[in-house]
Amino acid sequence: MQSIRAGAPFDVVIVCNGGDAAPLEIPPRFSTMSIRVINRENTGWNLGAWEAGWRASPGYEYFLFLQAECFIKTEGWLHRFEHRMDFDAGMGLLGERIMWNGMTWDYAKARTALDLSDQPEILTNFESYRHNLRQKGIEPGALGTHVVSIILFTRRSILEDVDGFPLMGDTYVEAVSCEIGLSKNVENKGYRISQLGDDAFCTIGHTQWTALDHLKTTAFDYGRRIYRSVFPRT
């Protein structure tokens, strides 16, 4: 953020989960950025932190929510989000990756089964997601399409319209349910959701999605398939 031009003015708020026990202190080299820190209990994953952050930051029209592992890739990175939101009518929520895009819930589950055939327990999560959404009063709809909550951009007015992030608990499944629930709430209010550009993570990246990580994951999956073919389960 210091070295790559944003294309628009911004302030930084860091919400530190677990900061109530171990407060975050900003290193002196970032002192010119006037970063504000909110130290809080470790609840709600990154979505809980973002919910606390926007509620404690009045006076801003836009919010760009980033996980700590994100990194800037392109000049004008903030302007690109604002420009898309301003000129693409009806846009309510932007991110750098759309999950299960245009997929029915049943197909998303079946597609996951193809990729994770050795982890069938994960497939039970799909019913939990929809159950959690309905328990929160959110209609899941026919499609599982949602913006992945690694990088999110939206307006204050939209956050107010959907009453913020629909927090559900501290388990992984509840966190994913919240992630899906935010997109569903935005859509159910008549707005659209979208990936910022044609390619995922084109403006802001995440360490989980680097080329090296993809190479390691591909190599691991290939080795696992070879192992299973040589040593099949009985």
C-alpha cells in the first residue's frame, strides 16, 4: 500500500483478532500511514473482524476488506474497485474470486466430490451451509454462487441495507456459511455480486493463490493420485 499507487485516497484500519490478549503494535516504518488498530477478541474469523471494523469506522462511503495475507499487484488497485462500483449499475459486492459461479447447490456438491473423493466428510458441509443460512433467515436460492471472503469491496449503504456480515459462529463451516450468506443477502436485496475482473486475483493477490502455491498443490495432487493407484484402498 505504501509503494504501489492506489489511485484514490484511503485510510487503513487493522482489526486484530486476539488483540485483546496480545495487542497489535504497528512497526515504526508504517508511522506515516496513520494506521488505526482495533484490538478485539478472537471471534468470527476475518468476517467477525471486518464486521467490527466497518461498524467502528463512520464517515466512509466505501470499504475494501482484506485478509492479512493479501498483497497489492497493480497500480490503481483501489480506483479499480471504486470505478467498477460507480459505473456498473446495481453492483453490490465485489471480490477477486467468485466461487461456484452459476452452479446449483447440487452440482457444486457433485463437483466437489470429484475433486475430494478421498474426503467425503466435506460433502456434508453443503447441507450445513444451507441449514445455517435458513437458521439466520437467509434464503440460499438455487445457486451456490458467492464472492470468496478473502478480498471484498462494497458501499456503506449496502452494508447498512443487509445489516452487515451475518455472523454465525466460530467454526469453519459457520464462517463459510457467513461468507455465502453475505453474498445471498446482497443478491436478495436486488444487487449484483461479481468478481472484479475477468481473471481472479488480477488486482490484489493472496499468498494462497500464488503461482508457486498452485504448482505445489498440483504436484501434491498428482503424487497422491499416483500413490492411490499403486496402493489402492482395500
